[in-house]
Amino acid sequence: MLALAEAANPEWVSVPLIGWSLVAALREQADVHLVTQVRNREAILRAGLREGRDFTAIDSEAVARPVHRAGAFLRLGRGKGWTLVTALSARISYPYFERLVWRQFRDRLTAGDFDVVHRITPLTPTANSSLAPRCAALGVPFILGPLNGGVPWPPGFDRERRREREWLSYVRGAYKLSLARRRMLNASQVLIAASDHTAGEIPACHRAKLARIPENGIDPSRFTARGRPRSAPPLRGCFIGRLVPYKGPDMLIEAALPHLKSGRLALDIVGSGPMEAHLHRMVEEAGVGAAVTFHGWLAHTAVQNVLARADLLPFPSIREFGGGVVLEAMATGVVPVVCDYAGPGELVDADTGYKVPIGTRGAVVAGFRDRLGEILDNPSDLPRLSDNGVRRVAERFTWERKAAQMIDLYRWALAPSGPIPYAEAPTSLPASGQGA
């Protein structure tokens, strides 16, 4: 299998860690050659892979570097304007990367050296692939996904959208008109959607080859700490994420204030970002500094040490595509409290955590305040939810399980028979390796 993961890095987080983790798990079950961008080369060498035999690093820096610099300049703010950054990469950097991949692997693909080609990253469905139709012409199945992104901003959050400098999000849907996108979808043998929203953006004519697998997963070796929720207050909540408007750390502090003041709740805030100074002022002005601990940015390996001390992950993000932190909390035995919207709302159900209805900013704050109050009044259900969450992650969301699901899809792509595996929504997914 030829795995295209432009972003794949064992030492980074977010999308690069997703790309690396899935490829590493696939290598345990298949003969995989990874193709990635050159900036990941040294980290992959440190992880033990051999360049040339196990992976190829494509040097697309001639285009990627100036595009990155342009994105940093145009964003005009740290941690903001991600739609613009994604658009620049999808329209300029990534097409050049694929052009270099084709130049280097054309002969081997033509010779039939690979059974399937799987583009794992980028995750955004706005990044078109010129390799898909080329592979189709050669008779090599092309697997696309998991695709995710573009979740609409919920009504009532235009102020947050502007604070995030997400002006381009108003016209993002124009990507669906692209002829290159149409050719890519037509040529792909399997389409993997990671969310309800992304699945809904796939035209109906392609639904027969559409699988549903969330992009995030857990490496059990990275999450060895295990918390155990308390059965009585005071309880401890842990927020993890960039301190930016759409993640809602200010909404969480506002919602938690009466519980922090009463001494029934304490908060850990893990992360950094442009809202950090504002959040410190909120806490100081409310006089709850003793109940809130700001940890700043922590290495991914250190986060679980803070998380494992918590009972709850209160996470009011209103535009979360995947929600990897939710799975990390569940794997650690910490019970999530999330907005019933986008990624977190699809990962959490009544057996594993709590969901607060999406609404205006005021409604979300009130919803989290009330839900936290209900939990503090009666925390007896937390141990059950904790155990269920740990079990759910082990059954469905380890990278080993996800790799087995991908192998099922490869087999189906090579010899389609019956419905495509994993066509159902995530809550209905069987344990991995049982789809074909």
C-alpha cells in the first residue's frame, strides 16, 4: 500500500499525529510505504523508519515555505484564521506536493508495485487530488480519507467567528463547484468521511462507496494513566485546548463561576493562545484564583498527568471537527461534558458522558452551568460513565482497530462485493476488523 500523508509526524500533535499514528498502525498489518513532506523526515528517522525502503520524504518546500509565510502574514493573529491557512495549503502547497509524488512514483504505479493508494492527509475535503484520476486510469484503487472539516459556525456565534478571523468560512462552500473535486470523487474507489457534516457534503451518487470512520484514535501506550472519578464533591474539571474563542474557555469559566465560588468544583486549564491574558483577568476579577490552575502549554506526553487527576472534561467547543481530546479523556477514565455539535457530539452518548444542546453563547453558558450543577449534586453516575468510556475507546478507537477497519476497506476496494464496510454512523460501528 502506498500511503500519502503529507502531514505525518510522531513528534507533533493534531493532524500530523493522526497521519503518523494511522500509518504506524497500518504498518503492523500491511506492507506500507509512506510518502510525506520533507519537514517530517527527521522525526520519522528518529522513530526508526528507513528512508527509501519504508518512507519517502518529498521536498516541496519551494512552494510550501512561501505559502506558510504568506498564511502567517495574512492571519494577523496567533492561532486564528485557520480556514485561510487551510485554503492556501489545499489550493497551492498540496497540489504541488502531489505533482512531485506522481513524478517520483509514476513508474512504480504503472508497473503495479502497489495494490492500493490511500491519501490519509490532508483531512480537509477541499484539497483535491490529481493522483486519484491517474491511479484510476492505471487500475489502482484510490482510497480517500478520512475527510473532515468545514463544520458550519452555529447561529449566534458571528462575534466569535470574526474574532477568529474566519472571514473565508462565509464562502467555503464554493469548493463544491470545482471540476477537480468532481474528478477526484469519481476516480476514488472508497471515500471515508469522519463526520456527519462531511458525509452530508458527499454527492448522493457516491454514497455507495462512502464509509464512516472518525479520524481520531488513541495509542494505548501514550495513555497509561487512569483516573477514577470521585463519587462526591469537590470535583475537578480539566479543559484542554488552544485558548481561542471557538474552543470556549471563557464560556466554561463563566459557566463554572458559581460552582468554583462554592468550592464544589476546581478547574485545570491546559493550553495557550491569544485568550490567555483575558482568561487570567476573568478568574482574578471573580476571585476564584485558588480554584483555577493555568498550566499553559504542555507536551502531549505530559497532558495525561494533569488529565488523570480530573473527574470531568468540560469542553464547550462550538466548532470542533474531530474531538481527539474527548477520546483522550475517555481513554483516561475522565467523563466528557461537551456541546452536542460536530465531532464531540458524535463521539459522546448517554453511556459515556454528557451533552449540552448547542445554542447561542448565552444558552451554551447556561447549559454548561446547569449540567455541571446537576453532576455536582449527584456524581454517583460518574464511575459507570468512566468505565464505559474506557471500554468504548478500547473497542472502537485505538489505532490498531482503525488500521483493521482500513484493511477491510482496501479488501473491498480490490474486490467490491456487497455494501461497503462501515457505512453506518460512528455510534453504530462494529468493532474493527469485522466489516468485511
